[in-house]
Amino acid sequence: MHFWSTLWLTAGRIDYSREWGGWYRMAKFELGPDKSEIYFESFYFIISRFSGAGFGNIAPSTNFEFFWGAMIDLTGSSLFMVIFVDFVVELAMRDMKKFKSMN
């Protein structure tokens, strides 16, 4: 999560030079919050995107941010799928062992 949070924070800082966009500017971070507040805002965004909720209070607004948002979504859905499939396979294997022991 830290890796993705720092990538999202970097995406906001790269697009910071534009006056009209970037989540970093939209969150009014140019007014001088401390670094931990900026990091936790980025971490919150990553958690909400990985979980699939995507609350929308932090949203990408530039092409670069949309690209990273899509990469985050793909990674989060892939991780969810891997965890879910592993869980289902474990349940199936447990049932197969139970069935073999009955015969």
C-alpha cells in the first residue's frame, strides 16, 4: 500500500504545475499542510480504490492521474481475485480430503 500511495502522491505532485487540475491542487495542499496529512490523504485514496469503493472525494483530474487510477484499479481487482480464488480452492481441497477419508 505504501508503494501505491507514494506513486499516487507523485502523480499529484507531477501535475501540480498546472493551475487547473491535479488532485493535489484540488485538495488545497498548496496552502501548507504537513507531510503526514498529505501522505494519509494519498493512502486513503489507495485503500478506497483497492477496496472497490472509490468514494469520490479524491478523484483524478488529469490524464496522468487517470492512468495511475486505472493501474490502481487493475491491481486492486487482481489482488481481490487472487485472494478469492485461493480461498475457494482451499475450501474445495478441504472438501475433497473429507470425501476421500469417507471412502
